[in-house]
Amino acid sequence: MNKPNVRFACLQLLTTIDKDQAYSNLVLQKELETGNYSVKDKALLTEILYGTLQRKLSLDYYLEPFIKGKRVKGWVKWLLRLTLYQIVYLDKIPERAAIYEAVEIAKKRGNKAIAGFVNGVLRSIGREGLQSLEDIKDPVEKLATETSHPLWLVKRWIEQWGLEETEKMCHANLMAPVQTARVNLTKITREECLEQLKNEGFEVEESPLLPEAIRMLKGSIVKSTLFQKGYITIQDESSMLPAYALQVDLNQTILDACAAPGGKTTHIAEKLNNTGVVHSFDIHDHKVKLIEDNVKRLGLTNVQAGQGDSREIQSKFSNKYFDRILVDAPCSGFGVLKRKPEAKYEKLETDIRQLQTIQLEILNAVSPLLKDEGILVYSTCTIDMEENHGVVNSFLESHEEFMLDETLEERVPEAFRPLVKQGQLQLLPHTLNTDGFFVAAFRRR
């Protein structure tokens, strides 16, 4: 099998993400699994792909004087971006090598005229240098450009969180995410898991935040024997919090209303130790298959997965049927921009209002299904207050039978307890170096 060209592959992936609104983490994972890449090339492809996406607006600021007034095809602009990313942000790659590769790719994918244009732009940048960010006098606009976040989003975060926290969030979103996994404690202890992974050649360590979590320092965990056998699952540490918030006990009947791909469902099922039942739903058939695949790989027997819109779920169950309910709601995803940097360019402010409507519709639909004294957990992977605290307040205003559960602080692992306020926990991406995440726990009176 021929060795693939890293930069050509990166260009293909970037144009796919842009054109099809595909998830960067999924298209990259597929490419790494199917391409004949060395370990070094896998690292380089990952670096250039994520770096170019994360820095897109900054790169466009630098490119703008050199392509102003010119009609540039989409793929050509992505080629200029990924090349400029290497020149500006990667010290280990010589400028001439990056330019040579770009010109060769332009010839291969386009023609001599396009190759000449790409060469001219990049050589001009080399001669004339880049315009300085210091030329941007508005501090908010400068922060947005420097950290490559849409201006409307930075302004919104400053209104919600203040300038200092927003600066920290924006810079944190440019960092590589910590790769973490959850140990299936029904099959193996964390200590045994770490020992076996190290024996297989992986660099891993225990998470300081949760007793079932491990951190991966080097290597692709999905290639491990333990992953194939269902002893571990890839999951961020913050995403493990809902199972704690639910206060799971053996033999309970639990609803996971928006469950795909099944990370939280399987965590709950593991905490039930294969007793009780988790009813796990997703609106999309193909995503239900992801849940079923995860359940099968992990050897769990207490999950019933099915297709269904959680806003219409009352037709499937009688009132007060469930001991616990989790609504891990569809959201803007602004807490996971380290993993999916393209999301910050795709979302609009109007999307947030539409999402809030859906989030409330789901909570309203599932709430009658909870038993008295039962716990309902609402979680999102966003840091937007309107989607988080705003939804919580709106739900409480129309549901007198529910109150915030202030015992949440006692249930979450110790590292997260200082972040709990009145039954709600908000993680920002820089707080504990996890994803940004929100959890609220309600108890039915």
C-alpha cells in the first residue's frame, strides 16, 4: 500500500468537514484507521487538521491582504490556510518545504495557474510578512481574531462570564484535548487496566478527577485488546458526571432520553452492575445502532435501546414509571470546541434560541414519567448560560413539583464539589482541563 501524503489528505478532510458539515473528530478517526500512516504522520495529520480548524479566523486575517479582491476556490483557500498554519505555528516544518508541498498539491488537484497563484501568495507572505494583531484596536475584536472565535460569540461570553473568564476559555479552546477513557469496573479494576495497557505499550495514567477514569498520553486506545474486549470506553471525564448526579442504585429503572452514542447509557448500566434496566432512546435509527454496538462490546445485559423522539416519549411509558431520568440534551456544543473546533464557525446566535426551545420541550415531556422523590438530571456539553441556567430556571417556573437537588454536591467526585452551586455544576474548558460541561439535578417533590 502506498504511503499517503499527509498534507493532501489533510486538505481532503478539511474540504469534507467544510462542505458536508462533518465532525472533524469522526472524519479524522476514519482516515487514521484506514490510511497507511506511520505514527509520526498520524501525529502530523492530527496537528495540521485541528490546528488549521482551530486557527481558521486568525489565518484568514493573515491571508486577507494577499488575496483581497480575488476569487479563491474553497479548496484553494483551505490549502493556503493549512500551509500558513505550518509556517506560523509549527517551528519544526521549514517554510520552503511547506510551500513546495502546497504548490505540488495545487498542481495535482488543480492546474498550473492555481499552482502559480498559491506559490505567489505564499512567496509574497514570506517577503512582506504578516500584518500584526496589534493593528486591531478593539480589544474584543482582537481577542476574537487572535483566538479564532466569531466576534458575536466572544461578545456573548463576555456578557455572560466577563472578560477574564472569556479570555481563558478562548485560549483553552486552542489547546489539544486530554484523551480520556472510562474503565468498565464490572470487568476489571483501574489498576489492572492500567497495568495491562502499559504491557501493550500504551502510555497511560490514572485520572486525578474520577476513580474509573484514565488518561491516555500516547497511543490509540481503540487499538488495545482491552477496548476490543469491552473493558474500557472512550469518554471525557466531564461526561462521566451525569451517572454520579443520578445517584444510581441497584435494580433501578432509568431513562436516558437522548442517548447516542451511548457513553452515558453504558456508564449508568455499569453503575447498576447489570441489574435493573436502562431504557435508552435516540431520535435517529443509525445512532441507536451505535448505542447497541457499545452495549454489546461492553457485555452489558441491562440496556434496552430504541428509536424515538424524547418529546413524544410519554406514549411509551406510564406516568411515574422511572426511578431516574437523564436528559443529556442536544446543545450548541460550545464546551467541546477543543474536539470539534468547526462548531464555533457553524453555529449562529439564533440557533441557541431554537435549541433552548427543544431542550425545554424534552424536559417537559419526560418529567411526568419520574417517580416521586426521583431524580431528573439535565446535562449539556455547552457553557452557554441561556442553554444551561436559563433552561433550568424556565423549567422550574412551570413545574412546581420539581426542585433543584442540593445534595448533588455530595454525589459528585471531590474534585468537582467546589463547582456545585444550588444543585447545578458548570465546568468551563479551563477549570479542570476537561470539556466544558453543565449538570443540573432536580428532585420530584
